[in-house]
Amino acid sequence: MTLSKMNASMSLSRRRRARKAFRAESTYHATGVAIALFFLVPFAITLLASFRHGTEARLPPLPPWPANGISLDSYRSLDTFGAGVWQHTFNSLLVSLATVALTVAVSVLAGYGFSRYRFPLKNVLFVLIIATLMIPFQSILTPLFIILARLGLNNSLFGLTLVYVTLQLPFSVFMMRNAFDAVPKEIEEAARIDGARDLKLLFRVLMPLVLPGIATVAIFAFLNAWNEFLAALVLLSSNEKYTLPVLMMAVRAGRLGAVNWGAVQAGVAVMTLPCLVVFLLLQRYYMRGLMAGAVK
Amino acid sequence: MAGAGPGKALPVRRRRRHPQWRGLLYIAPAMALVVVFFVMPVLFTGWMSLHNWPLLGSPRWIGFNNYFRMANDARFVSALRFTTYYTVIVTIAIFAVAFPLAIFVEKHRRFVGAYRTIIFLPVVVGLASASLLWVWLANVDSGFVGPALKALGVVEKSPNLLATFDSAFFTIIVMVVWKIAGFTMIILLTGLQAIPSELAEAARIDGAGRWQRFRYITLPLMRRTIALALIISVTGSILAFDQFYIMTSGGPQNRMISVVYYIFNQSFVSFNLGYGAALSIALLAILVVISVMQLRLLRVGEDRA
């Protein structure tokens, strides 16, 4: 009898504890959902609202979804600005992908050089590259503008790309040097014995081993180049060269005092979606880079 | 390594002794870019700051006159004051949001990974995109915030959030917190996770309350991480430009001109390139001082932790 009583009281307390845990769990997730909504809703509203009819573009997004049918009017009106949205998306893509390619190429070579060779001033030069992090590029825009003009690269997407690559170098060279440092020397020795030397050794043997580092470098280069605004605003002067953020200034300014908010929503969607997709697909490599930066 | 024996170590040492010039070849492209697009511009900025440098026509040497001008430039002083104000407020706001978030997502529960990812999403979009998005959300007639408040009956008339300094400033702070908090959260999270859980457990058994554990265990052990997050937030805020340019155009009564915005105006709107360069040097000096303070702060953190 006492045993069954004990059992009953135990199951009661267990049930109470379970209920308490359930309540704590619910509170936790209710808070979580509320937080998630705050961070998600601005994206969701913009994306949904961008598919409303052109006549609704002026109206507040209540409800945010396209209640009167889906339409691409906002994207069409975005297309009437500058040289058309395709041209500017192309410019942005060209600059971002070229930045990725050049950053990867330059930082892989430099990372390999710093990791595997000994030469005079090696540490001084490495510190010089890293030290550029301390100096904000915002403070050297004027001379950059003049130097690019002297090189015949003013108002050029290539010139802008070179600036972006330079801005990526401290982080990227640091990442790649660490990546090469982590590759055991024995692998290299073995490959050397098999007759692979220098560039061949680098590309055939080591490249696959530092691929995660390359992915990290590439993601940061892409996102930073795609999102950069001030340098593009200063260094590009003709309409058809503008990258997306600079084009959006014309949209933001509006015509005859009226802003076409549909075009703004469409523009925000075009600018943010690639970032979100790249991040969600390659999150692991992004976080690695963040941690490396944070730990340093 | 030492066990390899003297016979084996000798040739290795000999090979290492003379420099491998090929290494320079590998780093040459990176060095060329850094020299042409970073070192030269920095030196050039210093040189330009000693000139009256118009966009067209030849520059004229004026010594330190640009720097004297800066000291008496009321608009520069107010840009500095505004930037400081913004940096302090936004940093407090980011930490006030990011710290609880970091504690929230540190727990090992279901969906915690999803929460982390969602909170982090705004970090990967551009500040320019985020500013545009929020300038629309904050619009008085076509936006979301004002009309939604009106529809809910909270206000009678949709407020024009970007029309007065205080409400526009508040809107920008909310936007920046939305955009940046996830980043600070992840940095703080790495610090939280580095704290051995036995410590908090032991303190709990000794009867330390939740606040005491936070105050006397979590905070001291996170000093280094907090310093890092603080520095990133402060330097980033001092360089703020996009949000003011896009959201308020320096707006209400030109009271939101940050330092970078002022340099931009002097250099690329008024084309006082020399004066812009002098302002840049001042900005650079401020940031170098902060970087040095950063190193000291981090070192202090190491000593005490």
C-alpha cells in the first residue's frame, strides 16, 4: 500500500515537473518565434509587397501579400531607372564575381608564399597587409579616385574591382596562410618526390586541401563586393556603369518628387536575395570565416 | 623533430638558410595591390592634406592651413559630435539586444540553430539594402510601421518617422540593431561557449543567484570577447555613412551628417579635395587611437581572465 502511494506521489511530482518543463519550453519557443519574426518580417513584407500591382505600390503593405493577384509591375518600373535593371544587375554580378576570382587567385598565391617560403622581410610584409585593416578605406577614397584616374581606370568596373580585391586582402591572405599552415608538410614532401613542383604542386595537390578556406574567402569577397556602396558611389560616374546600390539612389530620389515605392521594394528584393541564398547555402564556410576573424 | 638525428637535420638547415626568392614571386600580386591601392593612397592623403587641391586646375601648397581650418570648422565639430553621439547610443542599443540574444541562443534546445540563422540573416545583406528597406517601412504614407500602428488604433494619424531628428534617429538605431545585432550575438556566443559549464554549476551549488553568476562569472570571463565586440561596433559606427545618406540625406536640418558623410561632402560634392584629405587624416588618427586602445583592452582582458 505504501509502495503504491509512493508511486502515486512520484508520478504526480514527475507529472508536475513535466508540466513545468513543458511550460518553460513553450515560453522559450514563444520568445524565439517573436524574435525570429522581428528579424524575418522586414524581408518577408518587402518580397511579398514587391509582387503587388503597380497601382498598389503607393499603398501601405496592409496586408503585405499581393491581395489582388501577383504582378511584376514593380520590377518593370524598376527596369525604367538608369540603364535598366538587367544592366545594373549584370554590373553588380560582374564586379562581385571578378572580385571573387581575383581575391581567391591573389590570396591563394600569397597565402602559399607566406606559409611555405622564407624570404627577407617576410613578416614585415605580412604585417603590412594585415595592418591595412586598421585604416578605414573611407579615409583614402579621394586619393584612390585620383590614382585610378591616373591609371585610366576611373569610372571603370575593373578599377572598382581592384579596389574591392585590395580591401579583401587582409582577411583573405590571413585565411589562406592559415589554411596552408594546416596542411601537413609530409603531403608536400611526398608530392615533391613524385615530381610535382611549385605551381603544379600548388594547383594539383594543395588546392583541394585548402578548398574550405577558399570557399570562406570567396563568400566574403562576394558579399562585400555585392553590398558595397560608398566606393561605388564615388568611383563610378556614368549611369550605365552603376552597380545596384548606386542605381537604387536614383530610385530612392524618385521622379518629380514622388518615389516609386514599388521599384524600391523590387530593388531591395533583387539586392538582398542573392546574399541570403549564398549565405544559407554556404553558412558553414561563412561562420568559419567569422570565427577566424573573431578569434584573431 | 630533434629525434631525427644530426645527419638528417643538416641538409634541411642548409636549404633553409638561404632565402627562397620564389616566395616573393607568390606574394607579389598581393603586395602590388596593397601598395598601389592602399599604401600609396594613405601617403597621398597626407600629401594632399597640405594642399589646396581643386578637382580641376593645379594644387597649391598651403602647409597646415587645412588643419587650422578644421579646428575652426563648426560643421566638422558638429559632425564629430553627432558621430560620437550616434556611436555611443547605437553601441549601447546593439549590446542591449545582442547580449540577451546570445544567452537565448546559447542553450541546447530544439530549433536553436534556426533561431541563430534567422537572427543572423540581416547581417549578410548590405547596409545600403537594409537602409532602403527601412526607409520604405518607415515611410509615412506608403510604409509599414506608421500605417500599421494607425490600423491597430495605437495612433490617430500615421507618424512621419523620418521628419524629426529624434524619431528619425530612433528609426535608424532600430534599423542598425536589426542589421547588426546578429553579428554581435555570434561574437558574444563564442565567448559564452568558451566558459566551462562546471564553473557556473559550482557557483550555483554554492548558492549564487542568476544575476550573481552573470556578474561574477560570465562577465569577467567574457572580458576579451566583449572588448572585441565593443571595438568592432565602435569602429564600425564611427565610419557610418550609408544609413544617413540613404535614409535621411543627412536630414532633418542637416543634423545627421556623420564624419564620413562630411568628408564625402567636402571631397565629392564641394570638391575641396585637399580639405577632405585633411579631414580623412583626422579620422584616421581617431581610428588608430581606438585601435591602439583596442589592443590594450584586449591585453588587459587576457591578464585578468
